[in-house]
Amino acid sequence: ERAHVQEYIARARVFLTNLRQRESTLQRIGEAIVVRQEAFLLHGVRHLQPMTRAEIALELGVHESTVSRATADKTALLPNGTLLPMSEFFVAARGVQDVLRELITT
């Protein structure tokens, strides 16, 4: 019975280690995005800089798929209080689309 309990404790430790690593990776990715997208965060969508998951991965020394998995189905709370899917940070044409949308509506 003791061995059984020790096995579950070991599994729990591995799980917690993996959870901490996931949190750390997501934090590093978020910080890298904030640095690159400071103008967007302060001034709006027209200041969104083109950026790829591969660029962030290279900067952080991880695989592109790690960035993709870490940001999938995640949202960011922007300074203005809105929630933005993290995938939106990687849409290169978002600023141009905003300008076109404004031109069409006026």
C-alpha cells in the first residue's frame, strides 16, 4: 500500500512540475508579445505590428509548435478592459483591415 501511495505522489509531483513549466512558458510568451506590441496596447489596432509565432519561438528558444499550443484557445486582457484571443496578435493584416473597415463605413 505504501508503494501505491508513493506512486501517486510521484505522479502528482510530475503533474505539478509540468503545470509550472506551462505557466512559465505562457508567461514568457506573453511578455515577448507585450514588448513587441506596446504601441498596439497603448494606441489601438492600427499599431499592431506584424508578428509570427515562429519569431516569438526563435526569440524564446522554443519550437514554434510550443508557442502555437501555448496560445491556442487563450485570451489576453487588454489595458482597455477588452478580451482578445491571443491568436489575434499573429494576424499580420489586422491594422490594414481596420483602416479598410473605416473607409468602407464612411
